[in-house]
Amino acid sequence: MKRFAEYEKEVFSLINENDHYIIFNDCKAILNNVDEIGVDIDVANSFDCYDICKRKRPKEENIISQKAKFTTMVSIHQNIDLKIVHVNDQEKAMNLVFDVDEHVQARIMQIYLHIDIEMSSLIEINCNEHSQVQYIYISHAKEPIHEYINTYLDESATLSLSSLSMNETSCESYFHSYLYSEKAKAEFIHCLVNFSSKNQDYSFQVDHLKPHTYSSMRNYGLAKNSSTMRMDSNGSIAKGAFQSELSQKSKGIILDLHSAISANPLLQIDEYDVLANHGASIGAIDDDDLYYLMSRGLSRSLSESLIVNAFITPFISQIQDEKVHLFLEKMIEEHV
Amino acid sequence: MELVIKNLHAQIDGKEILKGIDLTIKTGEMHAIMGPNGTGKSTLSAVIMGNPKYIVTEGSITLDGEDVLSMTVDERSRKGIFLAMQYPNEITGITNSDFIKAALQARMKEGEHVSLFKFIKQMDQAVQDLKMNPDLPHRYINEGFSGGEKKRNEILQMKMLKPHFAILDEIDSGLDVDALKVVGENINAMRSDSFASLIITHYQRLLDYINTTHVHIMVNGRIVRSGGKELITKIDNEGYDWIKAELGIVDNEASKKQAIILGSCAVNKGAK
């Protein structure tokens, strides 16, 4: 086990002077500067004490929630820009709940900086009525990770969720969003980079449960070094959720002959008056894209590198923070 | 500078499209190629640019004596050949401004760098000249662009990269009357002793704004007639039947487009 002091410098290299932050070490919130600005951090022994999951929790999630020694609940009562950094080399399970109050605007950036032990995590984000939540998730795990990220959107709540997974080993990630009240709106961008030579499974699901709900999902996957990746994107529009709109697109690029990506899009539509579309394309770098860039004078290698980096750009463009930008640039340079 | 095409034959998927093209273009000249659908006009432009889908089986293309056919696509571009494509690609994640900056940088010598101030000034001016949306530099390449915006974006790239030989492949398709005027005037404004263009078009409309010096008619993979502006007027008034009749060209029935059944993507088997 490493002591937090060994990570401290690296953790604070991501924090600006005026940032609001919570630092987790081994799944426990050990440092924060948000006590007096409308954010409560509570710790409970049982996950079920927080009744935000308005459904029967599947077995897999129950197993994780019971494995964790405690649950951390972050209640956000005022508009805030919040940075959360995790380092973990001992605890094997984490439960973390964000509850964003009605009419509150919250920007939450969560970074898995050092995950040096195989771990499971269950993260829940509850977006109450008319809240506006931007959730940015950056995962860079060195050991296998098994995670569930569930989001719940109440009436007229909006969620923008962007994730970058650049894990160095196998992982299983499940993102599930429930639009359980009218006019809830969610947009997702997932950038998945697997150069680990291992298998990574990603599953993204959005359930439209009420009328006038909207969701848009864009998934981008890159695989190299004999890696395999599964990108499942599922969407459902329940009976009665009329005039809802759902759009899901997945695009994968395989960068060598020994890697593979599979994309499995699936829609289940139980209402007539809706708009829904999905699509997936997997392949090597598009020859027509290469030709187009090269026809303007860019060499083949530069064109390929631009196209690969372009996969991550939709995620990067969401981040304005200079320190996090530098961290990502370094991480991308090392990996891509 | 001089681009010389001699006896050029090219094929795709084993089918010969170009059947002996001879054409010389000198800087300072504005050439137009007209012709019916499927005669190889776009193939000619793609072969000059080096599209790997096409195989050159005979003939040569030289640029000031240098063998163009042995150059890669990017080398041809850096030598001054530019192709405004009929169907430009959409590439998410690369902004127009980053793309054009990288293309300009690729033309510079080692140790030289694009001046950011100069670049922004030129880009803003080009966007303004083409009456495009000012947010264009920050948008991804052609993503979400209308057909007309894509064509203007091709001309914008041409203005920024300042090629010596610009091939404009049906740049007028998808443009409304006002956009056509803007694009035509911008192409004409490129005229100089170090610039030539080869404009591929079906219609006279675009050529109203461009002072063409040479007009060629292409039929069945060959340039069958070359002349001046009088050819444009004749084609606009009479179509291509007269030239086919003059040359004794009969449309090949087998190559005519045939209707096919596309089928459906979802079949309700239970309904049977």
C-alpha cells in the first residue's frame, strides 16, 4: 500500500487555486474544500439508505453495493463546479452517490488518477427537477475495473455526460440512464481507447420512461495492440413516452490487424409517436477520409494521426480546464 | 508552370473509363470541361489528384516535366495541385481551422511555422469573401454542412492553400443562384499568372462568372472537341446530341442506368 502523500503532488497538479474539490483515497473522501458552500458529504454504512434508485436493482449492482464498506453521498445544493480526484490502491469497492438539487447547475469532473488495485464501483447521479448537470468522467485504471454509472433524470433535468476511458487493462463499464420524468434531456459522448491488449466491455443504455424526453449518444472507440472491445448501445422508449427523441451512434476504428471492436446497437420502441435512430460503423481508418486529408498536402502518417486524435476531440473539447487539459494531453501522448 | 496530360487511360474495377486523354494546362489559363453524365470527367479529376481507387493503365501526367503519376496524393498537393471534390468528406473531431493550418504547415520548410496572426486574418477574410458563417473555422470538417456549405468550404480551402492548378469537380452542384455567384466570383478572383483551373461542370451558369480561356467537351472517356466560349453557348442551347451525331457516337445500351429493387431493411415475417 502506498501512502497518500506519495500521490499528493500529482493530485494537486490537477487542482487550480479557486477550484472546489473532493479528494478520495481508497474510496474515502479525505480532503475537500466544499463544506461551507452548499455541498454536503455524508457517509453511511449501507447503500440502500439512499432511496434514489427508483427501480429494482439488478443483482450485479447489489453485489458491488454490498461489497463496499460504506457509501459516500455528495449532496449539491448550490451551483458549483466540482472536481473529484480518486487514488486507490487498497479498497476493492466503492459506492458514490451525487444528488443535485432542483434548479441547481452542477459541473462535476471525476478523475480516476491512480487505480492500482482491481476494483468495483457503483456511481449514481440523481438530477432533480430542472437541474442542469455536466458530468465529465476520466478513467485511467492500471488494474481491472468493474463499474456501474447510473444516472436518473427528473422533470426537465438536463444531463451532459462525457467520458474518456483510457484504461490500461481489462474493464467492464455499464452506463445506464433513466429519463423518468417528462422533458428530461440527456446527451452522452463516450470516448473509449483500448491499447491494453486486453478485452474491454462497455455497455450504454438509455431508458425513456416518460413523454417529451430526449437523448443523444455518440460513442467513439479505438483499438490497437491486439485489443478487443465491445461497445453495446441500447435504447428503449416505454409505452406512453410519446414525442420522445432518441439518437445513438457508435463509431470504432481498429488500428491493427489483430484488434477487434464489436458494436451492438439495439432499440426497443414501445410507443408510436417518437423519433429514434441508431447506427454503428466499425473498420480501419476510412480510405476516403485519408484521401481527403492527403489531397490537401498532409502526409499519410500525419493524416492517420489527425484522424485518431479526432476520435478523442469531441471529449477534449468539453474541457476548458488548463491543468486537466495538460494531464489529458500527456496521457493521450503516452497512449495514442 | 504547365500540367501536361498525354494519352491518359484509367480504369476502376476493371472498367476502362478514360480512353486516351490529351490536355495541356498552363498557369494563367482557365479551362472548362463539359460533357454528359458518365463520360469520365470526375474520373479525370480523381486520377490527376491520385485517388488510389483508379488505376492508370497508360499515358502520363507531368507537372513542369516531373512525373505526377509517381507522386503520392500529398506530394501532388504540395506541388500545387488542388481538387475541390464533388462530394467532400465529413470528418468529426478535426476543425476546419486546424486542418487548413496543418495543410499550410505541410507546405513549409523545416523550421518554418505558420504565423497564427496571419493565418487568422487570412481565414477570416476568406470566410467573409465567401459569405460563410463566421463560426466555420471552429466547426469540424464539413460536419453538418449543407451541400452548398461543403462546396464553399472547398473553395475556402483553395483560397487558403493557393494552389497552381485547381480542379473544380462540379463545384456548382448544390449551390443556389446567390451562392453560385459568390463561388464563381471567388474562383475568378484567383486568376493570376501562377494559377490555372480546370472546371468540370454541366451548366453554363457557373461559367457566366468565370472568364474561361479554353472549353473542352468530353464524351466516352475522351476529349472530343476543344474551343472557346462558343462551345458553352452551343451546349447550353443544344445539349450534347449534336456532338455525338457528328462523331458517330451511339449510347451503349448496356451502360445505361437500370432500375433495381433495393428491398427493405425490415421484413415482417409473421405477417405472411
